[in-house]
Amino acid sequence: MARTQRYRARRRQGTRCIIIDVSEGDVAALVARSYLSEEASRNPSAIKAAIEGLMSDVVFELETERSTRSHKKRITAPRRDA
């Protein structure tokens, strides 16, 4: 019952639950980029939160880049005065 409720809550939020393999190198990269503290590098919940933070930052950068490009296109588009 609880599993179904979690599934429905994720569906309402537009999220998915997936399982990924994370290497020690991946964890070290999260620590090096300050998404994860060294002390928390063995804590699965902390690793999950670090990966979520990284993904959020990547999505934000992509959306910002996309909006900047579309804004530049609008500004530099030639005017059609005929």
C-alpha cells in the first residue's frame, strides 16, 4: 500500500524513481565539486541528495542557456519593414 502511494505521489510530481550504479569515482567527483561532503560519502541518502542537486544545477544551466539563445535570436532577427 505504501509503495503504491509513493508511486502515485511521484507521478503527481512528475518524477520517476530509478536505480543507478554509482562508482567511487562518481562519489569522489561529487565531493570534489562540493555536492557532497567527505563525511557523507558513504551515506546513500546523502549521495542521492547530491545527485539530485547536480541534476538540478545541470537542468537550470540548460534552461538558462536555451532562454539566452532564444532571446538573442529575437534581438538579432532582422526586421521586415516592407
